[in-house]
Amino acid sequence: MKRTYLSVSIALACCMSVGAAMAQSTSDQTSSSAPVTGAQTVQRASASSTSNTTTSNDTKRVQQLTAVQVTGQSLSLGGGLMSVQSAPKAVSTITRDAIVKAAPGGTFVQMIDSIPGVDASTDDYTGLANGNYSIRGFTSDEIGTTVNGAPINDSGNYKVYSTEYGDTENMGDITVLQGYPDVDTPIGGAAGGSIAWVTVDPSHTAGVDFSQTFGSNDYTRTFFRLNTGDTGPVRSWLSYSDNNADLWRGPGQQKVTKVDGKSLWTIDDNDSISASFQYNREFTNTYMSLTKAQLAAGGYDQGFSSILESPLNTYSTGSTTNCGPDTATTHNSGVCYYKLHTNPFRSWLVSLDGEFKLSDNLRLSVVPYFQYGLGGGSGGSLFTESTSTANEYQYTNQDLNGNGVVGGPSPTNKALAYSMNTTYTMRPGVIAKLNQDFGENNSLEYGVWWERPRQEQSEVFTPVDPLTGVPSDYWAQTDLIRYPDGTIQKVYNEYTTTETRKVFATDTWTPNDQWTITAGASYLWVNRAGFDYEYPGSVKGYDTQYGISGASATFHKVSPTAGVKYQLNEQNQFYFGWGKTFRAPINGATLQNGASASYPGQTLPTGSFLNKPETATTADLGWRFYNDTFSASVDAYASNLNNKQISGFDEVSYATVYLSLPKVEMRGLNTEASYKVTPNWTLYGSYAYTKATLEDDLNSSGDGIYDTKGKTLLNTPKNMGYVRVSYDQGPFWASLDEKYRGPIWGDWSNTEKVGGYTTLNLSAGWKFQDFSSWFTKPYIKLNAFNLADRKALTNANNIGAFLSENPGGVYKDPITGKSLYNSPSYYSLLEGRTVMLTFGASFF
């Protein structure tokens, strides 16, 4: 093409970046077995083509060698659970071969559970309730996650809500870097590794893909995708899914609607622009986390109550076995009525990926993105009706309980209200990088990342119908409870801008066919600024307004990486990788800590509320072996994590504050292997050993010093294993897999332990012959989970549980001698036996 056209294309991508700053077909149920062509292999990895961009800076020598090794690069290992890797660091990739056979509504969290080092669980196999995961002991908010090259970790707290992103029919592949991310990863909070996944490229053939799923707990799922096929140089797809299910324990429903799309403009053989988006609207009731005591008293299937406990809505949850541990007299307590525990949220993410060849030795990649989110999680709160004209928190001059009067003697002046923690996010950003070749043996990748999200967070209240318990507005946008002067009552009001800048560079040198040497570094600069007010507008009572405005904190650091790989022969490679990571504190560590420090009655010194950035140093030492029948990977690693951030509670201001564990050591072994028993039978297995040890005691400031030195990291099993046997011949395929997770501790002081468990899952399918020229690729698929119907606790959810049990007050502060405060641990539960059946086909 003419260079003027290329210039226009690049300008278009860049202009879209500025604008954002300012304001493979999946119808088949098996992936193609066709070999990878040399041209495809030579093309450098990008966010448009694959999640595994560890090869994006391969030298020309490596590209040419890869083009020759067609057979090795096209190996499908473990039925798609294992892939050929070449980076001098720990890397694992799940391919389409495995994803198309998984449950259709699953999230990327469920897809990566087989990867060594990954501990993944979900409250619900439908994929409609997000999930919990960690890698080598690093939690999900310490792991960077991207979709099509754009970051999806929350800009404030770095959490990832996996239900929001994509349908499995649209997932291309998923790559996990267990130890540390590449230096160009656009995440400001990755102290550990990273996860990346991409959506499939549009097909060249027009048509409609359709599937319908039915399953346990009244699960239904309808999926459509329109494929435009080639329309000149552009091809696109647009998909829609409607997902519905009942909660498997307790009353409540889940409804999630997703709309995804992708377009690819192939300008010529070397230049392209892709555009993708993910839209999600969900309204779900929340699963109740349970303590061991609640499980013993109320049984395994309990959830939030479906009964209004009294006509006045005056809840006393302490007397009800299927409700939370708080009581109605507790400060800002929760309640147990299930209609008050919801998660309404809508979001969308738009991103572009421009890939341009500027010369034979220089390529440009530009990924602008924009993310929007609105919604949150809810609960209940007890209000007092009062005719007072003073602004007092949780007092209101209106008839909330519907008895015809305002106020009166207790308890007739009490009423239940719906509380909603709402987050509103607007997030523009752009990643731009250049790949430059210096001869055959040296390549340099360098670039920048910039974003400036704005996030507003608050908790407000809306009335509840006293007869039905239904809130006036589930989204808490209208009919809000106000003070006598008209001000909206809020528990807190917080606003944050987070400007992030990053520059990075990586150099790759291949002096010969055996050796690959890489060295890189990134400089990350993060500024968090904003305000935080607790009980804004309240001028009377215990909860009088306090907080800070104009708060600002800047964090910055250089993070180097290095690696070396030795390719002994076509089958064997050895590698060593080393990297440092940096995680700026979450927004609450700046704003909420600052607000608590400013509390009028605060007795702790200001320095007690400082929260340092997390840093980690990780080293990987590994061996990989690949051939046509057997492949294996073994990786030994060591990580030192400093200033691990955890949440605590300030007894003076009654607010959440953020603390740091000075040092955590992780040591372990990750290994996986694939064996082709026969052309039709494949065996895959993975094993992870993790020893994660706290190296210091935990100083909680207000609650005392906890004996955590030498204890094991919360939620970190020492042993995990996974095995799958799969069969594939003609129209029929099936797989049986089993995952074991060892015991975990439920608190930082290791006083409460949760036993390990094993789950057994089955997947099977049949691909029918085409019915006609317009009715093609019909199939049926079965996914069954937890066949043995095991019961288990999967994840400790209250990370503020420093000490779960303190019988008789035996655990004491070593300085003051006072008994340490204990807080019961509460957990997610493993769903029982669950079955899903899917019918699908393509049309036209």
C-alpha cells in the first residue's frame, strides 16, 4: 500500500488514543488441526492476535528458526491446557482447544484453574458470581490482568470482577505469567504475575452462531453471534448472551447480559487495526459467606434469609442461624434479608489495537482504551425515625416503616433501609510501543503507558417496602434517604484521580541458535489525589462528619528484569529469569487512612496510618521439554514480597484502614506435563508446591501486635494437583479431570484451618454432520462439576481476620499484655454437583 495510506491509518489510531484520553470463528467445537504456516509464525505477537506476548520482541534469528519449526510450534498439548513456551520465565497458556470444551458461561478464572501455581475457585459454576484466585500466594489484586491489551484491574483497589468480561465462545487464548509480568504490562498494581486473554479474531465467513444451555438451579443461557465475514478489508462479529440462574444455596437469582464485539481492518499484510468492546449488565443476589459456627448451626445450604423477621423490620440477626454474625445494635450492621444483598453493575470497555510496520526493522503498536463502570454491592442498615431537625447519621424525619407516624418509642421508631456501596469509574488510557531490530540478533522494545481514571465511591440509602422488603431503587440512584436539610445521607463520599505514567524498554539478544538473553526495566509513576469524607453532612451524634480534602500521594520506582535461555536441542531448553515488581497502594490507603488519621478523637500518631507500596523480587529457574508424544515443564521459584497490604480496623474512628505485613517469603515448585497415550487419548497433569511464610509479626496499631512470624500466608495451600484424561475421535470427545487443593489457614495467626478438598468434573460432546448448507456444525455438549458432590470451604473472605480464635484470651499483645481482639473467619463454599447441557449450531 502507499505510505500515505499507512500514515493516515497510524494517525487514525493515535487520534482515537487522544480522544479516549479526553473524554477465528468460534462456531466450531474443536480448533483446527491445520499446521501453522511460516508467515503466521513469523508475525510478532500482539494484543490483536494472542494473549502470549512474551515473544513480541523476538529477534529476526528466532523468528526465522520458529518459522522452520512448524511441527513443534503447532503441538496441541494436554488438549489445549499446555502450550509451547520460549520465554526465559514461567509462562503458561490455555488455548482454544480447551476453552471450547469448557462450560459456556465460565469466566477466565475458571479456565486457568489447571495451570500450575493457580488456586482458583468460584461461588457458582455458571460464572455469574465472579471468583477468587491466587498465583503462588499472590492474590488477585496483586496480579495484573488485561483483555485485548487493556487493563481490567480496578483503578482504585486493583480487584478484578471476572463476570464482567466476555463469553467463552469469544475467548481466544489465556496466558498466565506466574512470577512477574512483562515490563510493558499496563498495570500499576502487579506485585505478582499477570493474566492476559484476547477475544477471537472475526471469521472470513458470514453467518450466525447460536447456542442454548440448560442446567442445574434453573440455569438458562442463550448466546447469539453475528459474523459479517469479509466486507472488503474489514470483518467483524457481534455477540449477545443472556444468562439466568437461581442461587444454589439460599433464595435469590442471577441475571447477566453481555454484548461483545470485534472488528479487524486488515490494511495490508503488515498493518492492521482492530477494535473490540465488552459490555456487561448484571443484577445478582449475593452468596452469603459463612463461619464454621454458622455452618454447624444452620447447615451447608443456608444463605441470606427470605423472611421478614418482624412487621417493623427490626432485625436481630444474632438470634437467627442463617444470618450474618452482626446484631442490629452493632455500628452500621448488616442484615440477613436476601433482597437487600445484591450486586447491580453495568460496565463497558472499548479498546483499539493498531499494528503497523514502519520499516523492515521497526514496528509500532498502539492500544488506546476507555472503561466505564457504575454499580456496586448492597446490604441493609437500621434507621431511627425522628422529628429532630438536626443532621444526625442514620436518623431520618420520614415514615420508613409504614406505620403512619414518624418517630415514637423504640422499637416502633425503627426501620430497615437498603444501603448501596456505589462506584462510578471513567478510565481513559493508551499504551504505545515500538519494536526495533538491530540486525539479525538484537531487538529492542520500548514504549510508554499513560492513564488517568476518575473514580467516585459512596454508600447511600433508599427506603425498603415494609411489607415486601423490596428496596425503592435497587441501583440507589433515586429516592435516597436525606437529612432534614435535604443533604443525601452517606456513610462516606470518596473521589480519586489516579494518574499513571510508565516508560519501559526490553532488549533481546540471540548471539547464536542456542542462547537468548533479555534485559529490561520499567519506571512506574503513580499519583493518587482526591478527598474522603466519612458521614458527610452529619453534624450531631457519634458519627459526625470528618475527613480530608486535597489529599495527594505519589509513588514511583524502577523495576528491572533479566533472563537467559539455553536451547540445548529442539526438545530441551533451560532458563533463568529474574524480576522486580512494584505495586502502588490502593486509593483507600491514601484517602481512608488519611481520613482516620484526621478523626477528632484520634489517639494514634499519624505515622500509624501510612501504607507503603508493595515490592517483590522473583527468580524462576526452569526446564522445558517438547516432542510429539511427551512434553513437560518444571519451574522452581523464589519470591520475596515486602509491605503486603491488608485491611484493618481503627477502633477510634470505627473505619477501615490499611496496614502492611513487612515481609512474606514464597518458595515453591510448579510443574506440568502432557502425554499423548494414543492418537485419541491424552493425559495432562500439573502440580504446585508453595511455601508462603510471614517473616514478621503484624502490628495492627490499635488492636495490638499479632504473632504472625513464621506463620503460613492466608488462603495459600501448600500442595495442589490437577490431572485430566481426554478422548477425542471423530464426532465424539470427552474429558475427566480432578483438582486437589490442600488445606488453608483462615486467619493470619493460623488459629483456624480449613481442610483440603478434591473435585471431579466431566465434559463430553458430540459434533453432528451438517444438516444442510445453511444449518452447519450442530453439536451437543455436557459439562458436569463436582461429580462426587463434595462439600468444602474454598476461600477465606475476611482478610482483616488477624486472629480467628482466642479462647480464654490466651493470645495477648507482647507489649501491653492485653488479650488480642479476634474476629471469626468466614468463607465461600464449594457448589455441589452441577450439570449443564448445551445445544449449538451455525446458520447461513
